[in-house]
Amino acid sequence: MTPVTTQAQAPADNPLLGDAEWPAFSEMRAEHVTPAIDCLLKDAQHALERAVGPEVLPDYDTLSMVLDVPVERLNTVWGHVCHLQAVADTPALRQAHADNLPRIVDFLTRLGSDQRLYAKYKSVQEQAQSSGLAAAGGKPISAARQQALAHALRDFVLGGAELQGQARDRYAQIQDRTSLLSQQFGDHVLDATEAFTLDVDTTDLTGVPDDVVEAAQELFASATSAPESVDGAELAPEVASVESEVAFEAVSEAASEVLSARCRLTLKAPCYVPVMQYAASRDIRERLFRAHHTRASELGPATWDNSPLMRELLALRQEEAALLGYPSFADAALVPKMARSPAEVMDFVRDLARRARPRAEKDLAELQAFAADELGLQQLAYWDRAYASEKLKQKRYAFSSQELKLYFTEPRVLEGLFGLVETLFGVAIRQEQAPVWHPSVRYYRVWRGERPLAAFYLDPHARTGKQGGAWMSDLRSRWQRPEGHLQLPVAHLVCNFAPPVGKRPALLTHDELITLFHEFGHGLHHMLTQVDELAVAGIAGVEHDAVELPSQFMENFCWEWEVLQRLSGHVDTGEKLPRTLFDRMVAARHFQSSLGLLRQCEFALFDMRLHSEPDAAQRLMEVMREVCAEIQPSQPPDFYRYAHTFGHLFDGGYSAGYYGYAWAEVLSADAYAAFEEDGVFDPATGQRFLQNILEVGGSRAALENFKAFRGREPKIDALLRHQGLS
């Protein structure tokens, strides 16, 4: 989204307000944002006043026609703005987003706490309960609509609809402020990440995979103002003395050699992760590690320090909970989740950590001994762990992550993933043309026979101006619209894999393969729903500690021989993944998995303590160290500041909910066990999962969905087995 002009464009010409099937992403600019939001907020505000007026009866369909239609349009367009700010950020777009965010939050806060609207929905539910009809319209109420009504009334209460006077005003102020702080938190992380670069000689990157080195060379070359200078080396006099084409070409080649001898390293995952894993230079590993784990903290530039934002966010969340009558923000946040109390969550997390700790202590002791005996590292620092772990894995299993990566080209992986989904769930995925925000983005439509079901955009590669990590977000949700037509769901699937280098296609590590399957699982949950009620279709209305079930379920296929045969092909030869390499990979599956599980437990316990202890805002770093001491067998260096980039908690909607990854993994591992029992490609099992989990979305409680699929309540056994702890 590149700014062209600051002059506002008339709504009729505004691409954000287009009603075509495909949003005009390639035409959207920062200057379109405010005029579009002006128009949509005016419509939504008018609709709200009409909906609460006497001429609109308390009837579900009527309220939906009057109010849900303009509000859904506002949310969709604002979603475009937020999405583009995450994947194609520019200063102008960031400013336009910041200018309009308070307006959006203000309206949605007033909407969610409007006592007049709350009263109308209570009337709808009361009449439905007494007569089985959707109030004044006299239409029978479906189970999905009953669930949507129950959620709506619950959310009105959590949204402050029962507050009065100063408490009501203060609640609205808190929503405005927390939304701004969350946005600033994410901006600081992105800016701090992109601000850091480390230029090194190519010879300093001994051990680093060739494709990573080549990408670092290309980045240095593109960022350096050759031929005038190369990192301070003057080339202009030599260029000025060139009098012949041959001589000029010779100087150009010399400049090219100078450029290719230098590399630019960054903190983005496609560079940071493999350098930490493979670079023989301990100095480079330490410098990158220190920069990565002090980003956006008081140990870096004050401009991007997230410390005051985090303290204020935590304090405001606790104040919000108190206004709503809860002892802590965690208690309030758990109301719409499966877990019932912070104590239950912390007991669950600590139990997992207790089970994993003995194995983790053994794994760490083995790693320390190997590093001392084989690598000469008498003191295993945190920046040595990934490097030493990779070396130990190679020695123990004759297996290298880089060797495996050569078999997973992006085109073959996508072909295999789509084929697996087609086999299990009876759908087809076909690429089509649509306007996109970057040339590497692709658009696909999902079909069942000749009937379209959904669509999605895939944005796979890391680049400047794009937030790190991976996520699925909804562009549109399935909805039997009150105007009469069925709206089909559309998803965004976003990853940050390394882009292609030279003529080679992009290559994925096995961890990145798992990430892709994970996000696609979220996408399937959103896209394959058959629920027509907007509020409970797909992932909407699903308990947040169960929403990871389909995503973590899909990860398991990345360990299946038959699946990997479908999506592997060596980048140079096209050869399928050899069985011997697969067997070594599977043997290494639980290599240090206990340390990874403890890491998740640490994050989850830190999150829950931050949001359940009244003084946590003042003791943030102290709480982090206490949790680490309780969970981990070793302690990180004093400069370690992972909390300052913990977007899940401060900018990602997982506050007091990070435990959901482990909680949902109990469900997902047990669900996948059904496929292990009946066959990975068993269509009947796939259809049961489709019909009882994916299609029903949030229209039924997650536990009921699971029991309908599995025939019983979940057991932890499969999770322990998948973690190598059984």
C-alpha cells in the first residue's frame, strides 16, 4: 500500500468501498482510509440509532437486516486496513490506521455496551425461550441462532452494557487506550526488528546454508549504494577512470565481487533462525541473540521501548476487570473459554511442566556435555543452544534440518497439502487471478464438486514492511445474509518463509512445513463451516482455548510417510524424500521436545500470572524471572527480554489465553489418534472430523463437538505420546 497523495478521494471512487467479489487490494492507498471510514461509521451509527428505536421490533432477522449489515461492512473494510498495515506497512498507512483506530474502537465499544440494544436482544431471547420462535418474526429459532443469541448477551455484559455512570465512561476510555497501546506495541516490535542489521564478511558465515548466505548477499547488495561505495570502500575514482567498455565491465565485476563478499544479516526469521542454528561464529550468534532478545525493550532505543506500554496495558486490563466485577482480568477473560478459573489453568500448566521437567533436565545435561566434549563450549550459553542442538542431532541421528529442507520446495508442498485436504474432506483447491497487495501473494478458491465453498489469499514470504510470524485471519465469514444470498468465507493465510533465491523455488524447513499446515488448519476451520449464522460460523464463537484444535491437528500429518511422499521433491533432482532420511527424522521427532514443551508452559504460566496477580504490572520482569525459575532447568542471561516482543499477550488477542495452545493440543492429539487408528487417509474418519468439528464451528460447545467426533471426552494420553512423555 504505497501512498500516492494525501488528498481525500470521494467515496464513489474509493477502492475500499467497492462491492466487487475481490477487494481491490492493488488499488488501495493510505489516502483512501479516512474517507471510507467516515462513510461507513456514519452508516453504522445511523443503523444503530434506527435499530434501538421503537419502529424496529425485537426480532432477530429485522435487527440483523438493520444493524448487522452495515456493521459487518464496517468491520470488513477496517479489516482490509488492518491487514494491509500488517503485511504492507508504510508510514502513511500506519498514520491513517492510527488516526482511525480510536474512531473504530469508540463505535464498537458503544455498540457492544448499548443498553437499548442489549434490552432488545434480551427480549428476542426471552420470547425465543418461551415460544421457540425468533421473537416477533415468528420464525423457529435454530440451535446455531440460540448459541449466537447466548453469546451476544454474554458479550454485552462483558462489553460493559450493565455499567452505569462514571464506570461506564471509564470502561469506554479503557477500550480506547488499550487498543492504541496494543497497536503501538506491535509497531515497536516491527520497527525494532527492521532497524537492526549486521553486515559481515561471507567468510564469517561458515556453516550457514548456501541459500541463506545468498539471500544475505542479495540483501547487502540491494541496500548498498554501489558503485560509489561498498561499506565505505571508495569505488568512484576507479569508475571515473574507465575509458572503455571492457574496462568498465572489469570494474563492474570487481565491484560485484566486493559486494558478494559481504552479507547483511537481520532479525527476521528466515535469516535469524538458520544463522543461530548453523553459524560456526559464536560472536555472530551472540550479537544476533542479544539484539533479538533486547528488541523493543529498555536496553535498546527508547523510541521503541515497550516497557511502559506493557505496564499500562496490564494495569488497564485489571481495572477493566474490576469494573465488570471480576477479581482479575484473567477471571474475566476465561468467561467465554472452556477453562473455568485461573487456578484450573495454572494447575494444568504446572502438571504438564512437572511431567516434562525430568526429561528436559536430562536433555539439557546431554546437550551441555556434548557442547563441552565435542564443540569446546565449556559454558553453554543461550546463544549456543540452537547451534549445539543441531550438531548433536546430526551426530545422533545422521540427520540435518538443512538436508531435509532441500526436499520441500514451496510448489510441491502446496500441491501435496491441497491434495491431502481434497482426500480427507472432499474439496478441491484451484488458483485463480485476483487483485493482490504484493506479487508473491496468490489467491485460491475452494470447491466441492462444481460448488464454490470459500476462498483464501496465501502470502507466504518475509519482506520489509511485513510483520513477523504466521497467522490466519478472516476477510469475510460465511453468512446467510438477511438480504437473501449466502456469503461465502474468505481467509488470509500469512507466513514468513524465505522467498526464492535465484532461479530456485522457495524451500521450507520441516518446522516451516508444520507452520504452514497449522495455519491451514485454522483456514479450514474458517472456510469449511456450514453454519449460516455470522456470529458462530467457522472460528467465530469457538472457545479461544479450543480454537487451536484444527490447526494443531493438521500439524500431525507432517510426520506421516505417506503424506511427505506426496509433498516432497528434491529441489535439484525431484527425488521423493528417501525412507532412510524420513526414518531418521521421525527418530529425532522427540529430540529435546521436552524443552520445547517447557517453553510453552513457561509462556502460559507467565501470561496467566501477569493477568491474575494485582501487582503484576509493577513486577513484570520479576514475575518473568520467577516463572522461568519455576519451570526451566536453567536460567537465561540478565538481558533476556522476551516479554517485550510477546505479541500474543500484548498485541494478538491471547492475553490470559496463551495456555490455549497446550489445552487445545490435548484435544487435537486425541482427535488425530482417530486417524492413527483408522488410517491417515481414511475418508470416513475425515468426514466425521469435517462434520463434527470443522463444519459446526462455534454453533455448539467445543467439548460437545469433540465428543460427537470421538465418542467420548478427551484424554491426555495422546498428547503425552506425541510429546514423547508417555
